Amino acid sequence: MPPLLKRHGLTLAGLLLAFNAGLLIYLAAGNIKPWAEINWMDVAGEGGTCLILCGWLFMLLRGRPAGRVTRLLSVGLCFTAFSMWMDTLDEFIRLPPEAIWDNWLETAPMPVGMLLLTLGMYHLQQEQRAISEQMRKREQLFREHRLFDKLTPLAGAQYLRQHLQQAIAQASAEQQPLSLVAIDLDDFNQVNLRYGQDEGDQVLQVVAQLLLLNLRQQDMLCRLAGDRFVAVLPNTGERQAQAMAEALRQSIAHLAHHTVRHGERLQLAASVACVMAVDEDEAQLLKRLNQALARAKPRQVRSA
């Protein structure tokens, strides 16, 4: 069975039965007009409209899934098409003057069909709004997903800059301090050289999880680049940020991470720096943070 008949066979069968019943009623009650009495202009207008409505019905049922909107629109088209069908039959068959019921068959289905079509169009509009809203949310989620780091469950540098814009504006509006802490692993390139990039990726993932565990719920941790992380600390002054930075450095120094292949413990170390936001934008704030971190790096790392 074709998919169209399988999904909407009842609707099509009902319309076909209605067309056939109308034809039989007219043939039983009246007589076919002579060829010369047929108004072919009306036949073309009414019959052509009926065919167009049937074509719309076919396209609707073929292109849409079953549901309330499809049901309202299809039944509305069936009523209007039936009304035009009866008008077309009236051009070919002459009914006796006492047959006043034909006006009901020709006229009554039209307003019913138009009402159903109006309801269907209303619900179709609501459906399209819901779909547009879902698509907007999916597009936003996709854009935000692209801003997140593929290796760690952290936001990347671009997201950090966007978040900083909002954080700076909020801190200024609320007259609250805002601080940043940078964490940079020392000699991390030696891990990649000695144990391979896969092991280095494992280290970055473990460090990211460790830093998240040592931050507060309101803090935002991002991976700025490579082995460098930045934590955005709202409502945090410089002295408190320095204490948190030192705690993060100590947590990395005491991390007991063993390599996957050989089980060898890696002794990790990190350099940290913190700055408090002043009257500057996010680019200037990040530049000042990077300069502070460069000064905090050990000499052997700076000269490498």
C-alpha cells in the first residue's frame, strides 16, 4: 500500500464517497441537461476550482504527517471541494423546482470548510512558531557548543571573552569586585614529548576536573589555550583571589596522576597569577592577566 493511502486513506476514501454520493443523488433526482444548455464558463470556474482544491489536498496529505493541523486542513479542503463539486454537477444536471435541498448541498459545506481551514491555519501558525523557537534554541546551542573546548568539558577562549564582557558589566552595575586567576602548567611540553600526546590529553582532562572541584559554584573556568586555564571569580577581591590561586597551585602540585601505559606518577607543577578588574574591557584585562602570569613563570620555563 502506498504511504499516502496508508496514512490518509480514510480521508481520501471519505471524499471519494461524498463525491460519488452527490453524483448519484443528482442523477436520481434530476435529468442531464442538453449540451447546448451547459454554461461552460461556470463549468470551467467551478470545476477548475474543485480540481485545484483536490490538488491542494493531495499535496497537503503527501507533505505533512498526520496530526491535528493536517486533519483540520484536509477536512476543510474536503468540505470546500465537495461544495464546488456539487456546484459543478448543477451545471450538468437539471433538478426539479421543488428540490430545494440542492442549495444546502452546494452552499452549506463551504462555510464549514472555510471555518475548518481557518482553525487549521491558526494551529499551523502556532506550530510554526513552536518549530521556529526550537530551531532558534538548537542554533544557539550549536553556536555555544562550538565555543566549548573539544578535549576538556570547559569553555574556550572565545566563550571566555564573551563571558567576561557580561561579567565586567555586571560587576560594574552591582559595584562588586571581579577577579581573574590564570593557571599554567610548567614544562607541560615535556609530558607530551616523553609520554605522547594522548597522555598529555589525559593530564589536561584530569587537571580540568581538579580545578573545577576546587572552585566555587559561581566561578567560571575556561581553557584559554594549550595548558593554560583561566578562572573568572565574581564578587571576589584581589586578596581572596590570590588565596584561591595559591590553593589551585597546591592542588596541582599534590596531584597523584599516574600514566596510563606505565603507571608512572607524574609530578606536576603550575604557575598562577591573579588580577582584579578595573576600568578596562575584556581584552585589556586578559592582556594584563597574561603579563602577570609571564612574570610568575619560573625562569627556566620563561627561557625555554
